[in-house]
Amino acid sequence: MKSKIGKFLLPFLGASMLLFATYHVVETHESSPKPPPPLEPPRSPFGRTVAGTGIVEAETENLAIGSALPGVVLEVYVPVEKVGQRVKKGDKLFLVDNRQFRAQLKYQEANLAAARAQLRKLEAQPRPEEVPPSEAAVKVAQSNLAMQEDIAERNSRLVERKAVSSQEYTQSVLSAEAARRQLEQARANLSLLKAGAWEHDKAIARASVALAAAQIEQTKTDLDRALVRAPVDGRVLQVNVRPGEYVGTPPSQALVVLGSVHKLHVRVDIDEHDVPRAYRSFVADASASASPRGDPGQKIPLRFVRVEPYVVPKKSLTGDNTERVDTRVLQVIYRVERDEPGLFVGMQVDVFLDAAKASAKAGGLK
């Protein structure tokens, strides 16, 4: 009896172990169900839609402020700790080294003062003190002429009586003629002195004054260019410059990024294949919404602003210069209809356009 039990027991145990092993292998290799995604993908709120990728930007667009002059930055009026503050048009942002221009301005101001003094000197001629000596010189020449004419007249009577030689008479006549020429010269010098400076000399002096003044204005312009100011009212979005850094023209990057964020805009890239359908949305002013990355459930209403009618190559968001894309996109600007505290400039959003409503409106227009 025992032999029969042992005869059937061993095969039964072997079969049981085989079944257990098979069951264990099957259980351990069974694929587990796929876990749900950590974040749901964005979904369009419209039945028919045109989707695009958008970047949040300022209402005035993101203004990349540069420097008109190369040089070392002396002072930054909006340091990093003040990024986000509001500035008004004309507020100072940063200052490029302007010491050479300040020194040049002092030199040119002194040059202008000298040119003006020279012009005043010419316009004030003749000096009152110079006229009496010239008038006295005329009187002396008149007296000398009268004396020489008297001598010549007496010698003309004496030469007939042989009291003086003809040579002495001739010399007296020539002396009288020389005295007459000296009187004419003295009178001409007096007239020239009273006439004052030559008008052409005054014109040259005025031109020198104008040239010096223009040089001062040029230097003042360079001084003003060295001080970079805010071109519009807005908020400082980014500061990439520090005191002591050298900036070139054009700079390698935006030194200060500025923009008006009173109303935010979204720059949407529409694939060129979707442009025919999306264009109806622009014409019909159809609805559009945006969902920020990381919060697909949030639907931000958008309002159409404009189309930039130039299809451009799609830009890669990674910034790797080895990437190449063959897609072209049409850029469309939308305005964010309400204030969104969690929406910041530079954020990427998913944008959906209501293509069904746009088609209906377009059909109604026909």
C-alpha cells in the first residue's frame, strides 16, 4: 500500500511544483497598468480649433535697451535688486564712461569764450584811444606840407634871381610833393581806423564762434548719449549690466530689458499649414484662449490685436545653435483680456483659436 502511495505522490508533487513555477513566472512578468501622466496635456475649449505656441511679452514688446557708445559702465541706476520697478520715459538706466567728453566740453567752452572775445574786439573797433593819435598825425602832415610848400614857393622866386641853385629848388618842390603824399597817407590811415574792422574779418570771427558753439553741442550730445534713459514708460524686466563692465555697440546681449506690462500681449506662432484656417479667425475676430505650461486647466481669454504679415522661420526654444527647423510660422499678436497674477513676460503658453466660430462668421459674411 505504501509503495502505491509513494508511486503516485512523487509525480503529483513534481506536477504541483511545475504549476507553481509557471504561475509565479506569469505573475512576475505581468505588465503593470500605465500610470496617469503627472500633468494633463492642454485641451482646447473649442470644438474645431487651430493651435499654436505663444510667448508672453510686454504691450510695447520687450525693448532690448543698448548703449549708443562703447565704454566702461560707471553707474547702473536700476541694479538687480530693483528689477521689476516701474520707470518713466526719460528716467536714467545706466551711465557709460563720459570723463573724456566732460574734459573736452571744458576745453571747447574756453575756445568759444576766446572766439566771442575776438569777435567783440573786432566789433568794438576803433578804440576811442586810437583816434586822437591818428588825428594828430594828420595835423602834423598838414603843417609839414604847408612848410614845404612855402619853401618851394620862395625858392621859385629866388631861383630866377640866381639866389639859389636849380638843384636846391627842385629838391624843395619834391619835398613839398612828399609832404602832400604823407598828408594823404595820414588821412587814409585815419579813415581806415574810423571805419573799424573789415567786414570779412568779422564774418570769419562769427564763423569761428559758430564753429566753437557747434563743437560744444556735439560734445553735449555725446554726453547725453553716454547716459542711457528709458525710451518709454514701463517696468524693468531684466538687467544684464554691472558697473565696471565694458559694453560695445551693438552689445552682445540686451543690457536692460524694458516693457510696458500694464497689458500683456501673447505672440503666437501659427504653423504655415494652419494659416488658411487661422486667417478666418483673425478676420472674424473669433475667440481665443491660452493655457500656461504647468496649468492646462486655466483658460485665459485673448483678444486679437494684429498680424505681422511676414512668415518667418520657426525659432527653436532651446537656444542650441546646432538645431535646424524647416517649419515657417506666421506670428499673431493677442492681448490678454484680464489681469493674470501668475502670468509673466517670457512664459510659454498653448493657444487655441475657435475655428468653428470663425468659419460660421465667414460663411455669414458671404
